[in-house]
Amino acid sequence: MIPRLRITLLLFSLVALHSPSFANGASAPLALTGPEVVKLDWGTRSLQVADLNGDGLPDIAVANNDRSTIELLYQLKPGEPPPRVPASLSPNRWEPVVEDARFRKATITTGVVMFDLCAGDLNGDKLPDLVYTGSPQALTLRLQQTDGSWVEKKIPEAPAPNQLVGSLKIADLDGDGRADLAMLGKNELAVFYQTDGGILAAPERYTLPDNNCYGLEICDVDGDGLADLVYLCNGARQTVRVRLQTPSRQFGPELSYEIKHSRCTLQILQQADAKTGRHAIFAFAQDGTGQLEEFTLKPGDASSGSVGFQPGTTPLPSINPRIFSPRPGAKTPAAYAIGNFTAEPKPRSSLPSKSASRFPGPDIVVSDPDAAQIYLYARQPDGGFTTAKKSPVFSDARALAAGDWYDEGRDVLFIGSPKEQAVGVSRYIDGRFEYPKPLPVTGRPLDVAYGDFDGLGQKLLAVLLEHKGKRSIELWSRDGDTAKLEHTIPITNLKTDPRALRLLDANQDGKLDIAVFTPLDAMRLYVQGDGLEFTEASADSGFRRSLVDKLESSALTLGDIDGDGKHELVTAHSGFARALRLDASGGLQVIEQFNARDPNTEVAAVLAIPDSPSPVTASDWQKPGLGATVSQSKTQGSKSRITVVLYDRKSEQFQILRSDESGLYQIVDTVPAGKIEVTGAEVLPATNEAFIFGRDRFWWLPLGRRDLAVATLSTHTTDLPNISYADVIAGDLVGDGRPEIICVDPAKNLLEILRRNDDGMRWDSIMHFKVFEIDQHYQGRRGTQLEPRETVIADITGNGKKSIILVVHDRVLIYPQE
């Protein structure tokens, strides 16, 4: 049985706690008095310190779920008498009514259960406001008026909240001088920017790839002067999650970095500053050991493989997915299209020359078949992507393709809907995709693809169809504002509808062939001859159907394996991957095999990554959707070394293979990746990037970009017996510009204060004390097993010296400095 607790507060008298000063006198000693005590209720949480009434004295706000109120503790002015403490009618000698702090109490009735609370000026009137998450109302503002009253304003656009303290942060995120609000929800991250009129605009929402994220912090991680978002997730992927702010004042895809699992939120010890060369530094308590760990996020170097390829001394590429998750948990798999949709339309004669500026890369479109809409991730000049923009389209849009249908120097979007039995074409105009214009296609479109079929400009739309029980492939060309049927390829002897088709050059003759994928059947391959005539190569006895038996379209990628400038077919299987080509006799040849670490590895996707090609311009982007023409023309004749990346869906990691001196591919590294239900993968050598597409999300791998890397700076283990840290709080207690760290063992009700020693290499303990003692005879409410449950460092006295503020049981304890 857990012993009952009594709150016999240590150091309750005026006896002070003193830390030793160091011999050289470089660091000031720390002297704490108190504690001062404010009695509240047991359900208090999310303590905030702010000058609420503008009198120059710091005040306290804390959520009280026992009473469904926000407790406001206004600090008394010097000389102002304290409020009278009400007498107790039935005193309990084990729980005396003890209260001697410097505050006047007021309350705001909320009527809801509150999860987190934050204070800041959210309407630009120079008065602090309050905002809280809760249930049943997800997010609520309490706007302070000039008379000290608080007006309620509900925010209906807020996502579902998580139930943890540390999910709300107020800061100037976009650098306009106004406070903005960031909210880490249950499934989404929302950013509310404050407008010129002092109103919080509709939020920019970012879907979280994983559940159970916590501990939102705002920090400049990469040193570019922009505020970034950092949070944690103790899930299958790496623990630290970062969203970097882009120059367009949007937050990019989620990045993840590996540290040991944390028992607490991150503490920011230093923000990054590229001008001075400083890197971001953080601290946390390790979950497994209870040790303090200090680490930095800094740009990786060539030795870590994070700067891409260098001829002759090629390091491993940085394989760290940027995760875009527009529709997590969706029922119907998304379709994807890669194309240059947002470029300004231009006639062919005015396309940029080869000397034009570097092409940042294509845009990405994702379909949401269940919601009859698509998401556009437009490319930015720096090579990143904007946040998703929605446009309405056909319902059940299961097929997408991209191509320059109108010969205007930019791609349009082709959309196929089996439910509506329609294929449409949509252009990006005035900041959105226009509603699709139907093409004269009859039947249920199962998939669509677009390409240059003869390599000389014969661009056609291929439509995989089912109509009245018959399946076929139709090839369509543009005819003014409509389309003209050029050729039909019947597909016979199928037991069920095919799922997908791919355009590829299987025999490497410069003409596009067509691969068709059907459940529980071998891949069918239709090879192009003269005059758009196709022969089913997979029907020949020498084809070796067993090499592509039951092959899903998601398991097929393209890659130049032998460096001759032509793509091989790269297929994923259980335990290995293979590179195939169709020989002159019409049979499939295995030209290379890439074995996984274990024969039971579930290889779901394969990326064949070449050395970085020359930079490309927008006019190089000839092959709609893939950029394959660029990669061939830029690497023709070069015997470049490649890296093969296998994604193992069982272990949720990448296995990276390189060839040794004998040419044998072997695993040289493994990288945690996370979970994705793969539906496709593409490598774009032209822009040195790769994509893995999934059922409800996609991963972007910018292979040539410098990435951040975690480096552990120090760890600290206490010399106190049987003490294990579960929380750490950083703050400059002594005012020397360097943070101290308060380490908390709430199971033993102990605080230990650490200061970095003068050489900066380790942390030294300068003070420790227990907050309360255990009494076996106490029969009242005991609270949680872990106390104190919150710790804050703030200047509560106004003397320029920061105090330690604790939330313990039903009290707030304040330890001021002398």
C-alpha cells in the first residue's frame, strides 16, 4: 500500500538554502528562502507567470479542474496587507491550513475540464489574455478587458486537443511584432496568426504523422532567424520532431531525429544562430536511466553522409524522410501525381534556355477519394513545399497523372474516377485547380498515365479501363479542347479488374511500354513496336513470368543500375530486390540482385539513387511526372555508382546497400524510418530527390540537402543514492547569462540544481532538497504519486532574481532568492 502523505514543508521558516560559490568566484552563489505557500486545490495544473493586471508585478494563473476555474493570483504591492485566511472549523493536525504568500486570489469560471493554459496578448491591446484547451470545448480564449474582466471567445476551428500540459505556446512566430498561438493537438498541429486587427486568423493546420506527440517548444533550430516548432513523440520513429519555418512563413514537413526516449519535455538551453555559428542545444531526462542528457542539433557534414554525393568520394546520402500526411487514417488509398503544375504558362518558343536558373523541382498532388478533393503541395524557390491547398474534384478520384497536355510549358492534372466513370483534365489557374473537364472516355477508369511514347514528342494519355466486363488500355491524344482516341489495347483472360498501369521502357529502345498490375496475377507487359502497335511480351513462354508474379505496382521502381543512362526495372520482394530488363528475345533478365539483411525482411519499396546529376532548369523537365528524360540525358555514358535503399515495412527502417570492389552489393547502414503503407516510390535524379508514396501520407527525401544531426554533448548522473530524474527545467537562476538546470525526482519528492562548470564540459550539483516528508498516519487526500508535478523558473518577486515555483498536491510553493 502506498503510504499517505502529509505536507510537512521543509524550509518553511526563514532559514535559507545556500549553494557554495566556486573557488575562482566566477559564478555567483544561489540562496533560496521560503517556501511561500498558496493553498489551492488538488486538481491544479499548467501554472503560468505573467503581469496580468499591468502593475509591474508578476502574477500567477493556474487551471483548477476541481472547481472548473482559472485561479488568478494577483501579487500584492509592497505594504499592502495580505488577505485574511479563513478559519477551519475542523482542523486536522496532519493538514494544517498554511498560507503565507503575497497574492490576492480571483477566479474565472470556465465550466470545462482544462488540459493546458497559456498567457499572452492575443488581440494586440497590450493586456495579457488567457487561452486554454479542454473538453468539451477544444480551445477557448479569455480576452482581458480594461476593467479587469475576462470575455470568453470560443475557437471552433481548433483541432481536437491532447490532454497534456505543454501543448500551447504563445510567441511571435512570423516576426510581425504580434503574438501568435501554436497548438499541438491530438492529431494536428495548428498555428493561429494574429492579424493587424488583433484577431486570430483561421489556423494553418499540419497533420501529425503519429499520435501521442507532446511537449511543444518554439526555438530557432537551424539558425536562420525564424522560429521553428519542436516536439517529442515516444513512438516507433525517432523521438525529436522538428518543423522548420520556411522563408514564406510556413512550417515545413515533419523531420525526426533520434535521441533516447524522454521522461519529460525538452528544455531549450541555447537557440541556433547561423551568424555566430551557435547551434541549438537541448536537455532532457532519459527514460531508461533517469540521467540528464544534453544534446545539440547541428548541420551534418560529409562524414555523416548528409551532404549528398561527391564524385570519387561519395558518402552515403542522408536518408531522413520529410513526412507529409494530409489525410491520416483515410479509408481509400491516395493517388499521387508529380508535375510542374504551378509554372506560368508559356508558348514553347519562349521556354527558358538551358542557361536559365535552376529548376527547384516539381509539385506534388495528392488525391482524397473519400472527400472528393485533391491537395497541392507547390514547390517553393528554395526547393521546399508550401502547405497543402485543397481543390474540389470528382468523387472517388483514385487515379492521377501529370502532363503538358496543352503544350504550354506546364503540366495539367489528369483525374480518373471509377465511381463517376469519368476522366477529366484540370489546369492550375488563379491559385487553384479548376474543376476537371471530362474527356470523351467511356467506362470505369482504373488508372491513368501520361508520357512521350516514341521519345520524339508523341505525348499520349493512357487510360486503363473496364467497360461492360471488358478491360483495355486506351491511348488518347489532344484534339483541340477535347481528346482523340489513337489506339486500344485489349486485355484478356483476367479474373478480376487490374489495379494499375505504368509507363516504362522495358527493352530500352527509347519507346514507352506499358505494364499492367492485377491482384494475384503476374505483371503483364505490353511492348511497343511500330505505329503504336503493342505486343504482350508477358504472354511468351520465354518471358519468365515468375520474376514478376503477383507483383504490385508499388513494388516496381525505375533506376539506372549499370550507369548506361537507361532505366532498369527494380522490383521489391520478400528478402531481396532485383533489377530486370527485357532482352532482345523478349525474356526478362536479372542483371543485379540486392539481398536484405534477413530473408524474412518485407521489402516494400526500393530506391536506386545515382550520383547527383548536373543542375537542371524548368525547360529540362521533359518527361511529365518523372523527369526521366532529364536523368538519362544528364548521365548518359557515365558509369556512376549507385546507392540502393530498401524499405523494410516489418522493422520500419531503411537498409542501405553499396557495392564493394568486386561489385557485390552489401548493407552498409540501417536508418530508422517509421511506418508507411507503400503505394509507390520514385527517384528523381534530375532534382536529386526521392519520394515514397503511401496510403495516407508521403515521404520526401531531398538527397542533396544538408540535414541536421543529433550530437550528444554531455550526460549527468546524480551521486545522490536512489535518485532518478524524471523532469528537468532550465533557467538562469543566478543571472550570469548561463542556464542552470533543476532536476526533479518526483517519486522521491526531491529537487537537485545543477550548474555547468567553468570549463563547460560537465554539470555540477550545487544544491538539493526534499520538498515534503512522508507520514504514515495521514488519512486525507494524497494526490499523485509523483510530486512536485510542475516546476517553473520565473522572477516572481520583481527583484531581478528568479524564483523556483512548484505545484505540489493542493498548493503552489514559491522559493524566492535572497
